[in-house]
Amino acid sequence: MIENLRRYVPILDWGRTYDRTALSNDMIAAVIVTIMLIPQSFAYALLAGLPPEAGIYASIAPIFLYAIFGTSRALAVGPVAVVSLLTASAIGQVAEQGTAGYAVAALTLAFLSGGFLVLLGVFRLGFLANFLSHPVIAGFITASGILIATSQLKHILGVSAHGHTLPEMLSSIFSHLSEVNFITVVIGVAATGFLFWVRKNLKPTLKKLGVPSLMADVLTKAGPVAAVVSTTVAVWAFGLDDRGVKIVGDVPQSLPPLTLPGLSPDLLSALLIPAILISIIGFVESVSVAQTLAAKKRQRIDPDQELIGLGAANIGAAFTGGYPVTGGFSRSVVNFDAGAETPAAGIYTAIGLAIAAMALTPLVYYLPNATLAATIIVAVLSLVDLSILSKTWGYSRADFAAVAVTILLTLVLGVEIGVAAGVAISVLLHLYKTSRPHVAEVGLVPGTQHFRNIHRHKVETDPALVSLRVDESLYFVNARFLEDLVQRRVTEGCDVRHVVLIFSAVNEVDFSALESLEAINQRLKDMDVGLHLSEVKGPVMDRLKRSHFLNDLNGKVFLSQYDAWQNLTGDDRINIDSNIEG
Amino acid sequence: MIENLRRYVPILDWGRTYDRTALSNDMIAAVIVTIMLIPQSFAYALLAGLPPEAGIYASIAPIFLYAIFGTSRALAVGPVAVVSLLTASAIGQVAEQGTAGYAVAALTLAFLSGGFLVLLGVFRLGFLANFLSHPVIAGFITASGILIATSQLKHILGVSAHGHTLPEMLSSIFSHLSEVNFITVVIGVAATGFLFWVRKNLKPTLKKLGVPSLMADVLTKAGPVAAVVSTTVAVWAFGLDDRGVKIVGDVPQSLPPLTLPGLSPDLLSALLIPAILISIIGFVESVSVAQTLAAKKRQRIDPDQELIGLGAANIGAAFTGGYPVTGGFSRSVVNFDAGAETPAAGIYTAIGLAIAAMALTPLVYYLPNATLAATIIVAVLSLVDLSILSKTWGYSRADFAAVAVTILLTLVLGVEIGVAAGVAISVLLHLYKTSRPHVAEVGLVPGTQHFRNIHRHKVETDPALVSLRVDESLYFVNARFLEDLVQRRVTEGCDVRHVVLIFSAVNEVDFSALESLEAINQRLKDMDVGLHLSEVKGPVMDRLKRSHFLNDLNGKVFLSQYDAWQNLTGDDRINIDSNIEG
């Protein structure tokens, strides 16, 4: 009972042994993460098309809930770039940005996404995320990085543009080029340049100056804070907001409000598919971060329980003015590197952010949107990794095709079609590859009991005996291939008396393949040729025994191919109606 | 050049050796098939919602063209029940039955279907048909049989009903029950009863009376002709058409007309998906018949060339007043049993039908539709085979699910959704099965070099060495499963120093699986555990060599698991940075 509760509420597990050392380590990590999260949360809210406070709110209740239900000790949950992009794309289709309906749709999206994740977790269906292959994820993340960076150009230029695909965004920006605000451009370009410099050069410089590594890390991660402070001060001091520089403006000073997601059937059905997509992509990103960090401390995470943790976090976001969240890569790595030992670090971070939401929001009134755009651009360009194209090209053309299609369609037709096409092409290419399995005709390596491909090795063969090693599971996609292949091989040589199918690499025989085997057996019988099997695995044999195939088999099942060879060669015609071994 | 031409035009091959014996055998077969086809062609045209002559026309040019381009020597091409049903369902959505547009849509459907088949054949894409698993086909054919029989009830009852799904048809018939014409019912029920009796009992009865087997067969197959003649005479003699019995009426006396399929973009796009479906289902039916018959004479057919043969036949149908055709089961078996030796038998059949179309059509003026419906019902009920449900249930639940879903959805939502859902569920279930592959932890069988599952056999193990035999190809759907499994196993036991993955049944490692292996390698390295592979197949090894994985591997690749065992047990810590074997 308690054990069972602990499975679903991991806090009961690590909470029992929480001590002073863990407390101080967690506190230090929390302070560092909080400082980094304040500008990041504003920026991602901007990316999602939501008011800045939504980003902060989305980092408070979700962190608490994940700390209770999640299994990773270092994962930091909150708004992330890709999920923010997906959110903007999804709710942009049901509501106008800036309206109350838009914010409510974001809550609904978080609610649906959370509910779906909890459902998957309770039914232990986390494996569904595996349908997203690595090439599809890599292609999608890269394309998303490009889309996100492009979507922020309008803030850097100070124009109002829109669109959710690359062609839409670019043409919208071009048509608004006359409205460019040059002061905004100066702020945006300067902030971007500064942040790039911080990212690339600050840490080595600080290290050279003798700053300790952890401190250098913290200062580097605090780069956005510096950009935020300096550009905010500049706008305030020179009254740049009166000269067309768009600023964040009023942000309510409050704890996360209690909110209700919209639950109208129309809204729910419009957002269901995007919510599923966001859930799965968020889950995949989160689990891979969590697994990587857990391995470093020889811990493990439970992917199905992670679904429940992330689900709870999203449901929390839905009721506290947030939007969809997941475990973020950069914030989790910072948290881990800063020494977080338990999910309590997340709770302290949430408290820090709650204080910021109550006390610090007036300070960001003059913060220019261009600065936030700059932090987003610099953050997401690290997601763009076109080397996946060359890596997959070198390894396998099928994987390359999946990456290329995903990137292209995500950029041109949008995130949802991009991912769906990527999944579809991965599945189709896998089925295609297994539809023409490798089948080797083998012969005996003289003086041994081993059999090798007759086209690659010097082996003994017997014109009356054809031995075919099937290097693939047999199922409907390739069942008929085997029928054709056996028929072609047997009609080629008139002397063929026996065909042996070697099943050492056959892990499954489905009903279609069973019927193909029956057809092969029947056709070979019509030609007066025996059909035999060898090296059939236990589970496959168990399955075959449930059918009539073994009874009808015009031949035998041999434990090893060498047995088959000894029995079927030499004498002119052996008795094949005797017992069947199993 | 000539060889190449012969590949695409098989008539050049068998035509050279055509002799007098073949001629006489083919002629006899043609006469028998022609007699059987006349009522059958009318009936299937009725089923497709087309005028009766369309069924005859669809059996003339297509047979000629298939004789030239097809590879099966016994296949008889023409209208078949399932394709006629699919045709009615497809063109019922774009035109009203009985209008000129309806007949034109049928031509367009044949044209699109033919074009698609030729395309598949030229690009040798016949394997695409394999996506239809045997359970899906069996379920679909059974459900189609039920749908077709139900669709004919209205002709037996003499009411006008409509609908393309079982609930639609039944409710439509119930709402028209008051219009039932009792004379029609008498004709329909009598014809159905007679035909059932012929099918079940005539052949044994004739054999008992000493009639030779072939002749008994022919007489049995001619049963529909007897029903047609007697009911036609009855209607004519008693003027039953004036008492509400619906009759075939005027059928033009002519050779197949030259027709043009409608090519408006709207029509083409509306019929494209149904055309693809018809092509693939027709192709699957045709190829399985052709293969079965070819095997009986130790011949073989070329599935890709079959696509071209069937494609040409359908294009022929589109320009000669027909509708989609394929190789039919019953007509091909009759042709084969009657002794047809070459496709020339088909050509003679076509000539016979052409004569019938010119000379005999006035004779069917008084033929009641109820008789045609009776021939359809008796023919298609042999397609209904619910035993597939119990067969698949016994063999594998996944295959059972595919059959059940296909049957249910075909009946309730229609043929297109039924097939699509069947394909989708087959693919998903296959992916699900391979997503949780069987992985056995193995140990050494004492005194041998064999390794067996530690949970099933008494074997030697070493707490520092974990050997896992992976019984499945590794690809994106199961890549993460292996990550989790290895991590779980290694975090369980603190003494683990080495993990060996035995790849004897791994036929593929895709890019996702490669990245998972890299992640496993990295995580094990972080835990100071070595990762090794054994028994890697040649093609998999070749692929792995294209990546950095083998260079980064924190361990070795062993040719056999026994090598791995000898190297990794015994001494406290072996040197794992030495050479990599391949």
C-alpha cells in the first residue's frame, strides 16, 4: 500500500532522507536557477504570444507539482522554447493573440496536454513516444529553432508581422519593412550581439581571469539578466518607449491567479490534436534530459511515472494562469550543475519566482520586447543543428529522408504537418526496409557444422537441397516476398527436392506469414518438394504449434541446420513423414 | 532488346510455341467460361449499379489486353464481386445511379485504377500491396460478401432501397417494406434456392449418375444459365413485367463502344483514393489466384508484370464502356479446370462474349433483376468466412483484432474506412509488438559454448557480467526500450562491470537505435561499466562502421558470445581499450 503510494508520489521516497547538506545544496541551485528563469520566462511567454507574467506563473505551480510526482531529481519544469512555439501555433488557430480567448485557450491546451500525459502514465503507454524517431525529433527541433528565431525578427525590427510557417513569416516581415523602428533595431542587434558574445566568450575570459568554474558558469547564464537590466534602464532613461520602442509594460504584481481552462466542446476538439503533439514532444524532450542527468549519478527515472509528473505539472499550469510546460534542457542542466540534489531545489526555485512575481514585476515595465527576442534567438539557435543531415546521410539514406522531410515540411507547412509527416515517413521506410528482407542461400563450410552464404564463401551444396536463411521476422509486409522468392528459386532448378528455411533470426511469424508459409508448403507439395524448418526459436515454435501448419508440413522441423543437412542430403529420398521435432 | 520487350509483352514468349493441342484445349476452356460469364457479367454490372451490357463490355477488351501483357496462363480477367461493390460505393458518392454521369464516373474509375496499376508496375512497386495483411484481406472480403448479399435483398424483394453500409441498407429496406412485390419475391427466393441446391448437390448427384467429372463441373457452373433461362421465360410467358417484376429490359446489340472516361479535375480528385483502393484490392485478389494456379503447373508469375497486365486491362475497360476489372477467382478456376493452357483461351472467351453482345442481348429483355440478384447472393456467400475470426483468435490476438476491426468497420462505416482502419491497425499492432522486444539475459550452459536464458535453464553467470540477447531488430520504436532496460538492469546490481549485447537476431540498427546505443555506451561509461557487442551480423556491422559508435565504444565487439564470456569473466578487470574485432 505504502509502496504503491510511493510509486505514484516519489516525494515520499526522497523526502524521508532529506538532510541539512541536501538543503543547502538545493538552496544554492535554486537561487542560480531563479535568476536565470526570470528573463527566460518572460521571453518564452512572448514567444507563445502570451503576456509576460504567464511565463512566470507557468514556472511556479508546475515546479511544485513535478517535485511531488516526478522521478528525476534534477529536472527543472517550466516553459520551453519548442513547446512555446507549438502553443503559439495551436492557439493562434482558435483565437486572436492578445484577446482573453487566447489566454484561456492556452490554459485549455495545458489542461488537455496534462490530462493526456496522466492518462498515458496511468495506462503505462509511455512507449507511444517512441514513434517519434531520433531523426524526426532532431529534424523537428532544428526546424523549430529556425522558425522560432525567424518569428522573433519582428520584435528586433519593431514591426508587426505574423504567420506560423517560414514563408508566411518572411513575406509578412517583408511587407512590413517600411515600418521598421531603428531604435528598436539598435537595441535588438546590440542585445543579440552581446548575448552571443556572452555565450561564446565570457566563460573562457572569466576563467582566464581566475574566476572559479561554477561562478563563471553562473555569470554566463546571467548574461540575459545583464541585457535585460541595461536595455530597460536605457529605455527608461531616454524615454525610448515614446519613440516607438515596444516595451513589456504593466505586469500585474501578484501570485499566480486561480484560473479555469475553457472547456467548450468546440475548443476542446480544436485543441486535442495539438495537445497530444505538445504532450509527446514535451515528454520526449523531458525524458531524454532526465535520463541523461540521472545516468550521471547512476540513478534512474521511471518514464511512465514521468508522464504523471509532467501531466500534473501541466494541469497545475492550467489552473494557475500558465500554459503548457515540460522539463527544459538548459534550466535542468543549470540546476544539475549548480548542485541540486533533490526535487526540493525546484520547490525553492518556485518560491523564488513567486517572490519575483509579487515584488519585481514593476521593474520590468520599461523592458523592451527586442531584448526578450534577442534572448530567445540566442537560446534557440543552439537548437539548430543541421549536422544531423550529414550524419544521417552517412549512416542510412532512410534516416536521412526522415530528417529532410521533417525539416522541410515543418518549415514550409508548419509544426504539426512536419511532425506528422516525419512519423509517417519513418514508419513507411521501416516497413519498406523489412518488406524485402535479406534472405541468404547457405551451404556447409567444409569440415565444420557452420553454414554460410553460398555467394560469399566456399561451401558445400547439394542441388537437391536449397537452404535459405531468413534474416528478418516474417509478418504481413514481407510474407508474400518469401512466397515469391521460394517459388522463383525452386522453379529455377529442376532437381530441387527439399527446401529448408533457417529461422534463427525470425523473431515473429504473424498470421499473414503463417498463411504464406502454408501456401509455400502447399505449392512445394504440388511440385513434390519438401519444406523443412530449422533453428526455430522457442516463442515462434510455440506460436506455430497453435496452428495446423506443423501437422500439414510436408517435411520436418530440425533443431539445427546441421541436423537438416545430415538428414536431407546423401540418400536419394528420405522419409519426411516421420516425427516432428520441436 | 527483344528480351526486354518480352518481359513487358509476355505474349511474344508463349505465342512462339503455340500449337494445335494448345489451340483445342484453349477453345474448349473458352466455350465453358463464356457460358458461365454471360449471366455473371450482367449480375456484377447490376451490383455496380451499371446497365447490364457494361458487365459484358468489361469482359472483352480487358481480357484481350491481359492476354497480351499478363503473365498468368490461366487467369480470367473481368468484373468481380468485390470490385463491383467498391465501384458502386465509389461512384455512388459522385453521381446518381442511372445517370450518364454515373457510367462516365465508372469509366474514369477504371482509367485511374489502370493508370495507377501501370505506374506501380513500371516502378516495380508491387510490394505496396503487402501492406494489406492476410487478416485484413480476409476480414474485408467476408464483410464485403455480407454487404453485397444485403445490397441484393432489395432486388429479391422488388423494393427500391439504397445505402452503402449495413445499417443504411437495412434501415432503407425496412422503410420500404410496404412496397414489396410478391411475384418478385417468389422468383427471387426460388432462384436463390435453386442455385444453392445446384452449388451444394448437383455435382455429387451428376457424378452418382455417371456423368464425367468435367462435364458435371460444367453443368454445375451453368446453373445460373438455367435459372436465367427459366425465369426469363416465365416472365415473358405470364407477362410478369406488367405486374411489377423489374426486368433487365433493352440491352443494346453492339460490340463494345468506344468511350472516353471523364477527366475533369473534380472527378479525378474525388475518385483517386477509391481508384487506388480498388487497384490494390483487385491486384491482391488477382495475384493470389494467379500464384495458386501457376504453382499447380510449376510455373511462376511476375507480380510487377501482373500490375502492367491488370493496368492495361483496366485502361481497356475505360475506353470500351466497362468498369474496373481484375482477375476473378471463380472464373479463373473454371478456366484452369477446363484445361486452358495459354492466355489465348482468354482471347477466345472475349470473342465468344463479343458475339453474345451482338447477337444474344435481345434474349435477356425479360430477365428479372431478382434472378441476377440470386446469382450474386449465392456467389458471394461463399466469400463469407467467419472462421477467420476463430483461426486468428487461436493464433494471435493482434491478428484477431485486425480482422475484427476490419469486418466491423467495413460493415458499419463502409468499405473504404474499413480497409484503411484494417491497414492502420495492422501496422500499429506490428509496431507495438516490436516496441517491446524479447530480451533474454543469458548464461553459459556448463560444459558447452552455448548460452541460454538464465530464467529457463541452469547456467553459469558472473555478477560482474550481464549478457543480454536482443531478439529483435533495433529501430526507433524500440530503441528507447533498450536504453531503459539496460539502465534498469545495471542500476539493480552494484557489481556489474560489463554489459554484453548479443546481436545474433538483430537484423537492423537504424539511426535512432544507433543514438540509443551511443547513449547507453555513454551512460555505462559514466557508471564505469563496459559495453560490448557479440555475434553482430555482417550487414549490421557494415552499417555501424559508418558511424563513430565503434570508435567510442567503451568495450569490444566479439565474434561469438563465448569469446566475450572468456574475455570478460575470471580476472578482476580486463583491458577493454584494446583492438576492436569486426
